[in-house]
Amino acid sequence: MTIICFSHLRWNFVYQRPQHLLSRFAKNYTVYFIEEPIFHEDGDCYTILNSEENVHVIKQYLSNKDDSDVYKRQHDLLKIFLQQQAGSEYIFWYYSPMMYLFSKQFDPALIVYDCMDELSAFKFAPAGLKETEQELFDAADVVFTGGHSLYQAKKHLHHNIYPFPSSIEKEHFAKARINNQQPADQQNIPYPRLGFFGVLDERFDIELIREVATKKPEWNFILLGPIVKINPDDLPHNANIFYLGGKSYNELPAYVSGWDIALVPFALNESTRYISPTKTPEYLAAGKPVISTAITDVVNPYGEENLASIIHSAEEFIKAAEKILKQENKNAWLKKVDAFLKNNSWDNTFAEMNGIIKKGLAGKKQVINSKTTTYV
């Protein structure tokens, strides 16, 4: 069986939910990952690149000489691809509802929508996204959501929907607990260090970091990740804030190992209303105390279980950080963290999702067989 994934995120952008899940599905399925088109001077075409995880990444190239009817041209490329590569049975897996517009005429064995975010609330969301997502909900056989709050918001839209919050690779981030060698661009930054990794976009609380960094100039803030959809000039540029750029997934434990506190400093707005940040359990697996703004899926469960400090202002941020920095022994807290994270893994999430997908495939085949049975 082949899985064909349609994503608004590029495979090599930031290693997150799609990469974690599809790399595991690639051990059991042939997985193709179709990215949004790139416009160039030549004709319409596509290329296939094989990732380290054995996921086949499809890059669509469309001629910028003719920008009319982009969806029809993507449909034509997809038709050629399906004829050449996909075989007779395939699953369509969506992260981008907008990509349903050029793929809905085909007949996959199953349609899966992994609704990881409320994309309509994001900056520069395409027109018609909500209506197209509703079409996808109507067509989908299985829907997953990226967290419990998003599940609560969407559960009335589908009869076969399941919440799957962010998971972790504990062994990967546990390396931060024993690493003693600091990356070159971080090793000379003074302590204490408060760090963040992820995309710096409209979800990032710029003013919170600016205010805390100004009030506590002796603290040093390390921010890792690409700057997207916001003007870099709008970010705070205090002397104690260090932007070290994007880092690979494999590099992250070494950076986190040198932090005193890990941050989830998201603004509370429409774009963060339903997010379930993967970095929260990753920080905890790395053994780092976490300070987070009051994101619903961080408050419950991490705040309620006293695994993360939830703050609502710069003053609360400073108080929480001062308390953490004074703590000399974190063994009891780490023991509680490890017990909580014991069964949290991307392997378990994959296994549960795969079971639901197999059940869905079996159910559809049973329906098809019942319709084609001839009684004499």
C-alpha cells in the first residue's frame, strides 16, 4: 500500500509532526510527500528525491509564465505521477486542505486528514481555506487532530475523528542530560541561559521576551529557528538575546543541554488557540524545566501536573525563572517527569494511527465487496 501525503510544509523545513509520523509509516508503506509548487522558468514537471527516512519527496515545478489555473496544472501532474508511480491502491493523507482542490477527483482507497493546526487562523492563510477544509472533512474517512483542544473544536465535524497530541523521541532528547560538549556558537554565551527552539513567527510572543530580557539583563536568551512571516527588525535585539538560526533535529539535544530553562513563549491569539507544541515534552525529556505561556494544551496536562510553569505576564515569568534558578536538586521533579512521559512516544502514536487506518481500509473493502456481490 502506498501513502501519498499532501503538505503545506516542506520536508526539510523543520523536523516536526509530519516527519515523525511519515518516517515511521515509511517502514511499512511506500510514502510519497508532495510539497507545494515551486515556480520556475521552464515547463510544468515534478522531481522525486529520497530522504534519509526513505520518504519520497515530490517537488512540483510550475511554469511562472502561466499562473492561470494552478490547481488544474497540479491535477495534471498528479495524474501523471499516479499513473507512473502509485500503483493500483493508495491512501491520500492531507496536512493541507488547499491541496484537496487538485486531488479530489481521484479515487484513493482511504482519505486521511491529520489536522495538526487551525490553519485558517495563521498569518497569510489562503482565501477559502475554511470552506475547503469542510470539503475535506466531508470526504475524509479518518481524521486525526494535533491535540485535545483542537479535537474539541473539530469533533462535531466528523464521525471518525481521534485526538493525537504531540509525542516525543525520549532517547533522542535524553542525550541533553549527559552531553558536556557545547556547540561552538553557544559555548561562549554566559549563564544563566533560557532557550527556545522552533519557528519564530506570528505565534512567538515578541513583547514578552523583549520585556523580560530588558528587566533581567543578566539572563541570556538563546533563540533557535528560522524567522518566518514576520519582519526580523520587529524582534527584540537586546544584547542578552542571541539568534542562532535554524538547527537540525539531530543538533537540538546538544543546544538544549546547555540551557538552564526551556521556553514555550507563545502569544495568546487565534493562531495559538489550538496548538499542542511538540517542544513541551521534548524539553522535559531533555530534563529541562519549562516556562510556558497559558497555551491550553500545555496548561493541560503539563501545568496541571506541575511539570511546567505556566505564566501570564513578564512579572510571572521572572518569578518562575528565579524560583527555578534557585533550585539545587531537581531529582524528584525529574522522576515525576519520567513517569509521566513513560508511554509517550511517536512509535506508540504511529501504532495507534496505523491500527485505525487498517481498520478503515478493511471497512471500506467490506463495503465495496458487499456492493459487488451477486446473489443467484
